[in-house]
Amino acid sequence: MCNAHLLRDLKAGYKRTEQTWNQDMIAFLLLAKQQRECQDDPLNSMVVTWMDDTHLAILKKGYKQNTTLVNHNAEKLLNRLSKHQDSVLLFVENMDVPFDNNLAKRDLRMAKVKQKVSVHSEVKQMHRIPPWHEAFLVH
């Protein structure tokens, strides 16, 4: 799960609803990221437990603020955060897991751009006007 995308969705959710759980989750995720970046070793189990509990408390607050479930986007985001809690916080426990997956996306994006450029040049070659046609078009 890409936490950078979650942050984007949480910010958009706050703008739409002004529900405070969005802001709480943003602050929590950024704090967890900061704590993780300050450590060379895995975080101790007490800190990890506190983070799990805090995450759950913010989710409960979010569900409470959405008791009518009128806002389907907020409900979807809460369900996603709840269902994938382990992957949202995986970067805290596993040193090999980044906060976001931007590096992987950048690698994939570069490959896609190369593919598009290649296809574009092939199409351009196919639609190139033969030189003898250009003479007719100019006159």
C-alpha cells in the first residue's frame, strides 16, 4: 500500500468533509514515517504496538464521524485503511519496506514512457509521406 497515495486521499477527504479523523491520520502517518527514518534498527515492540493502537483509535473516530455513512468516499477510505492496516504500517516494522512505493512506480513509469516513444516513432514512420508526394503537396 502506498502511503503517499493515502496521504493524498486523506487530504482530499478533509477538504471535502472537514472531518478531523483525516487530519489525525495524516499527522499519525507522518509521525510514524519520521520515527522510522530516525532509526537504523527496527522500532521496539512497544512503539509498534502504540502505532497499531493509535491507527485503530483514529479509524474508530473516523467511523464515528461517519455514522450516517452519507459520504461514500470517506467510507471507502476508512474501509481501505482498516482492511489493509498491516500493509499501511508495514514500513514501521520492516526495514526493507519504504513508506511509499514511488521508486517502483518511477521505474515502471520510465519503462512505459520508453514503450510509448517507441510506438510513437513506429507510427510516425508508417505515416511518413513519401518524398515524391511532397512535391504534389507543395504545388
